Amino acid sequence: MTRRERTWGYSGQVGEWSGDLEVPEERRSPPLAAARYVLERVRPILEPLHRPARIEVSWGEYDEAGEELAFHELEEAETTSWDAVDAHLAQLRGAHGTTAVSCVFVHLDTCVLEAGTETWAERAAELQISFDAPEVQPVSAQLAYRTSIDVWLGATYDEHRQPRANPDAASNAPRLEAMLHRLREVTADFQAGESQTYPFAIVATGFREVTVDDLPRRG
């Protein structure tokens, strides 16, 4: 059987959604526990669609007064599972002082249904978890989820920037919407951010239905 031509692809920042997640008081100390708590809350929401591929973490070491002793800027590690992401956060230890996370980026592969068959789009999404200073007193975290594939839209741009129909949206868009609805339920101020390629289509929990005729022609 001849494989049909793909009707979706990587298109920069296709969509971004963000919100705030409060950390309960009992999970704020030690501050490293806050990052693990946030991961614990969002993992079951993202896990059906995503597997981790790489993690980047910015973290600091602080003395008893909360003064910064050392800062580690976006240290990278390859990973193959959500358990490995949690284990990486758990083992962060400096030479001295208290450890606290500033920012975590989890780069994600995305499970896509293509003509009814599951396939993986590598490094196709990203989860960002950020804590405001002072990180040693983590009251809430800012979450941002980004996707860089446009399989979710009923019409997409091809490599020549021309519109094309994407029948795979029918099976994939509801899965993204369900995930974003669940994220919205556990966060405050959840909202859509920027879509570089489809700004006219992004909505609070996914994308509105679009056809080839809806896409602006590009030169």
C-alpha cells in the first residue's frame, strides 16, 4: 500500500497556552519539592500524548537567609520517561545550602494519529515550569505548554506555504482539546498565548475549525 502524503508538519510555535498552579503549603519546603509537585500534577495530563525527550533545568543554591550562593543555568539531560524527569529533579544537589528550581523545560515527543495509526513526532512540544524569585519560597508556578506541529488543524500550510486540507485533524484535535481542558481545570488564569503560524485560529483550549479557504495565502 502506498503511503499517502503527509498533510501536517512542524510550523514553528503553532500554539502556546499558559496558566498558574498553586503549590500547597506542605509541598513548599524544601523548595525542590515544589517543582516535583507541579510535575506530579501535570504528568498524568500530558502523559497520554507526550513522552519526554530532554530536560533543561535552571536551579540555584541558597544559604539559610535565602541569599544565592550559586546558580546553574539550563543544565541539559537526555531522558526517556516521566519517571526519569522526576528522578533528575530529585537528585539536584549543590555543594552547599538549599536547592531551589527556577525554571524547567521538558522537551516532548508527541503521539499523533496518522491515517488511524499511532506515530511519534519527535521534539514536537515543550512544557515550561517557572518559579518567581525568591525561588526558595515557591508559592505558585507558571506553566506554559507549546506545540510545534499543526496536525491539530483541519487545514495547514505545506512546504511552499500553500494551504492544504489535513484530514488527520479529525482524530488529533479532540485529543489536544481534552488535554488542554484538563490543564485548565488545575490552573488559574489559563489562556492561549501566541501562535506564530496560525494566530487567527488559536483559542483557549485548542484551535477553531478551519478549512483551506480560511487560511490566508502566502507568497
